[in-house]
Amino acid sequence: MNKETGETVGAVNFIRSEQSPMGLFRIASGVPCDYALEQASTVLGCVHKLIQAGLVDEDGDMIWAAFYLSEFAKAIVDDVNLGLKTT
């Protein structure tokens, strides 16, 4: 592990169910934090484009896709934060 950048801990779930206390997906542990943040940034760029297209085209499916992708990106950032606190 790189002590300067840390690694993801694999503790954050996303796409949570109201019927279950855990999420459908979880961030993988052991990913270098700098790489994980780079991927979160890429996902957020896609979210931005989906929201723009969804609003212009009045396409609810694009907005829902953006919603789920933003939750995914947030989970990455939250898990990175936990990883950085443990180094």
C-alpha cells in the first residue's frame, strides 16, 4: 500500500434497499485512493452530461441513470475518505 495516497477500505455500499440494511453494491477494497478518485471524477463527468441531455430531451431515464451514477461516485469518494483516515 502506498502510505501517501492510501487505499479504499471497501466499507461503503451504494444503491441501498429500503428492505435491507445493506446496499446492492460495495466499493472494492485495496484500490489506490488516487486511482479511485480519478474514476469518480470520470463518472461525475458522465453524470453531468446525462443531466444536461436528460433535461434538454426531457428524458427521465437519463435523469435516473445520472442519479444512480452520482450515488456510485459518492460511494467511491466516501470510501476513499475512510481509506485516507486509516493511513
